[in-house]
Amino acid sequence: MQALGKERGFSLVELMMALVVAGALMAIGVPSYLAHVERVRVAQAVSDIAAVSMALANFHALRFTYPNNLAVLNINIPLDPWGRPYQYLGIDVNPPPNKGQVRRDKNLNPLNSDFDLYSLGKDGASSKQITGAKGRDDIIRAGNGSFIGLAKDH
């Protein structure tokens, strides 16, 4: 038999300490998890852009020009990891696009001379110059395919 006032259970201080520890663990773990998810999304976009680039290269090998849009390829082109369509601009096409449509690097040189293929990235916005605030998180293809990755890393 137990004496009165000696009931078993957690005190308010013990519960508060457990909540503080759980909160500290969440404060460390959640940002790490979100950063990992973002790295996986970027890697998926890089993979998708490389695959579509190969299909465009095959199209060019057969027809000696690039298509005006991606629908002509007759392949299943997935949405980017953020749920938006990939952006495409044929540059080496007839007739060529307006020079103002071509995306540029920090030195104002065109990113590509054949075609531009990119994802709008996490924020869903872009700019013609990839060093702009809205363009830094884009996943781009540059140097006619020699670079595929985050615009801020180019």
C-alpha cells in the first residue's frame, strides 16, 4: 500500500525537460532533413535534364535542327521535382529566337548556342541572367551540355 502524496508519475518539471530535449533535437534534425530533400530534388532535375538533352541530341542527329518545342520529341517528359514543366528554348533553329530570349551568364554571354533547357527551381521563378536573385536556384544546362546543375554553381 502506498502512502498518500507518494503517487507515481512525471512531474511538470520532468515533462518540460523532455519537451525541451525533443525541441532541441527537432531544431537540429528538421533543417538537415529539408536540405537533404532539396539536394535529392536537384539531383533528379539534373538527371531529367540530361535525359531530355540526349533526346534532343538524337533529334538533331536525324534532322540537323532542334525542335521548336519539346512535344515534338514524342517522349514522356516528366515535370520537374517541384511539379512544374521544364523550360525549353531552341536556339539553333530556323528561324532563330529573338536574342532577348536567350539566357545569359554573369558576363552576359549566352549559356548555350544550341538550346536552353532548365528547371525554374525551388522558387518557381527565373531571370534571363542566371546571376539574378530569381535565377540562382534554377537547375540549368550550360556550355552546350558541359555543365548541368544549380545556376549559382556555374
